[in-house]
Amino acid sequence: MSRKISPVKKILVVDDETDYLNIAAGLLEAEGYAVLKAATGAEGLAAAGAGLPDLVVLDIGLPDMSGLEVNRRLRENPVTASIPVLLFTVRSELDLVKKALISGAVGYTVKPFDPDQFLRDVARYLKN
């Protein structure tokens, strides 16, 4: 009797803050996810196109372009348009949250974050 093994989910984390990038990546790797990392919007766009992750965890405040711009470009590219994006930021203004969700992001996590809630959010967005 063969047992179907589900493939490992791949997650791209894009954050210019090394501590948050490594913390998020470490939590995800400990849960068994394959993790790609990028520190700029341009690196994130390239990694998403090449690696085709199942989810992108995306900081809004990147050095070269905003996470909202990265998300817009992901949505416009037919290759990456269907990849869900979870925005990840220290900013929690209601206006920004609305813009993020209108731009096509599936969710919004405010840093500092609760690791357990972060992992629950990731699992939820991977199922959608």
C-alpha cells in the first residue's frame, strides 16, 4: 500500500531587516517549509519568478521599492499572479492595511509578531 506524500510547500520571505528575515525563515523551516529569502523588492520579484513559491511573506518597507509595489508587480505578472502574499510590517495604520488588502494581499501581519499566530496565518493562506 503506497502512501501519498504531500510536497513540501515553498515560502519566499522578503525583508530587509536581517533579524526579522532570519526569525521568520527559521520558524518556517522548523515547521518543514522550504524557504527562499530576499532582502529587496527586486530580489523578491526575481526569486518569486524563478522559484514559484506557494506563498510570499513580504515586508512593506523595503529599501528599493515598497512591498505594495512588489505585490502590484507580482499580481501583474501572469507567472506570479496567483501566488498569495502575506504582508509583513511594523506599520499598522488602518489606511495602509486597507491598501494592502485592496492590492491583492491575502493578509497582513504586524511586527513584532506572535510566532504561533504567524505560523497559523501561513498555514491558513497556504490552504486557500
